[in-house]
Amino acid sequence: MGRFDGKVALITGAASGIGRATALLLAQRGASIIGFDIDGSALADAVDEAQAKGGTMTAVVGDVSSRDDCHAAVAEAIDEYGRIDLLANIAGVASSQHLTDLGQDDWDRLVGVNLSGVVWCAQAAIPHLLETNGSMVNVASSAAMIGQAYTVAYSATKGGVVALTRSLAMEYARTGIRINAISPGAVDTSLTRDYQIPDEADMKLVQRYIGFRGMAGPSEIAEVIAFLASDDARRIHGTVIPVDGGLTTG
Ligand SMILES: NC(=O)c1ccc[n+]([C@@H]2O[C@H](COP(=O)([O-])OP(=O)(O)OC[C@H]3O[C@@H](n4cnc5c(N)ncnc54)[C@H](O)[C@@H]3O)[C@@H](O)[C@H]2O)c1
């Protein structure tokens, strides 16, 4: 028997990186997965991989920054599986620039995906999580916990994820659902591989948010999400757990 047999997990950003690793891990442990991502072909590939390993996974292609798409993804999960036990808000985008170079499009994209996406998916999923006493795990970042140069927009969205996680946890304190976040440090995914710091960046400032233990693998982060989604974490609610190898310790 898998740990998550009979459970249904809606996972945003399931096509790549941390989201994909989480989808594959939970599918392997028995959960039925609804993977929600804007990248249809990578998502189809993730579904193939989950199914090849004996898991159950369905793709929903859409944009988390769209309220309608988030509500449609939740409706699809209910149509397909009849319940939702876990919402993992993992989809995200990053960019790096001097604040003085930040354009309207980039700001709107970061806020739309990283912050509005969590709000809309949470809004749509909560009535169903209340029915199952399910849980929500939001992916923030160490960028929300320490001052990080050249990422004002990204850091602000992740700070928003931390604040909304705590606020929502308090709003639902007297129910059976659990709402938590994690704040990873650097993780080896396409997000970090494509990351470009400004040409004129002061490397002494950048160095302090790299840390001392190298990058985590996406499956190491997925394990923490799986723990938070499991009954072992039944007393954990309204918390932000750093998964950063000590980066934000001091
Ligand atoms: N990689 C890191 O170092 C790191 C560190 C801390 C936090 N995070 C956070 O972890 C999360 C996952 O990032 P990752 O590193 O796995 O990156 P990734 O680029 O590998 O995966 C992100 C996924 O989100 C999807 N996505 C992007 N925009 C979307 C949209 N509008 N609608 C639906 N899906 C969309 C992408 O298609 C992709 O599949 C993000 O929220 C990121 O901010 C990453």
C-alpha cells in the first residue's frame, strides 16, 4: 500500500523541476495527480513518466495567473477524481534585475504567476479541502526570508506567499485543513539554470544567497512537500519551513 493511496493531489508547475518531482513522488506513493501547468508538452511528458512508473496522473494545461484557469483546474480534479486532498502551489517564475530596470510586464508576470496563482488556486480548492480535511503546501523561497539583491520583484512575490500562507492558516485555524509553506534555497531546476543576474551585479552581494551546501535536487524538496502533506505533519499548520541548507540561519 502506498502512503497516499486514495488521495488526490492538485499540483501546479507539475511539468518541471520541483513540481514534477513532487507529482512523480506522490504518484509513486499512491496518490492520483492532477498536474496543472502552462507548458503542455512538458506536462504530457511528466504524465507519461508517472504512468510508465505505474502512477495515475492527469494533465490540465492552463495559466495559474488566470482565476478562471485555476477554478477550471479544480473543477477538472473534482470531475475526474471526486475529491482533492492536497493543493501544492509550486508553479513559479523568476527574474533578476536592478529595480531601476524592472519593466511593467516582468512585474505583472511575477506577481501574476507567483502570487495571484496561489490565491486563485487556494480560493478554488479550499471548499474541497475542507471536505477531505486536506492540506495545502505553498512554495515560497529563501528570497522571502533574507534581503536578496537584484530580485526585488521575485522576493516581494515570495514574501506575499509567506504572508498569505499565515493569514489563510489563521482564517481556517478552527477547521481540519492544514496550510503551510516551504522556503527552499537554491534548487537545481530550469529556473536556476536559466537565471541571469545583471551584468553589473556586485558578486559579493550575490554570494551571500548561494549558501555553503550547494544546490538541492528537486526530489529533496519534493520529499518535504510530501511530508507536509502526510499525516505525520498533522500538528503542522501555518508554518513556513526553510529547506535551504542553513542559508537563512545567519
Ligand atoms: N529553483 C530554485 O532554486 C527555487 C528556489 C526557491 C523557490 N523556488 C520556487 O519553486 C517553484 C518551482 O520552481 P522550479 O525551480 O521547479 O522551476 P521550473 O522552472 O523547473 O518549474 C516551474 C514550473 O512552473 C510552470 N509555470 C510557469 N508559469 C506558469 C503559469 N503561468 N501557469 C502554470 N504553470 C506555470 C512552468 O511551466 C514549470 O513547469 C517556484 O515557485 C519557484 O519560485 C525555486
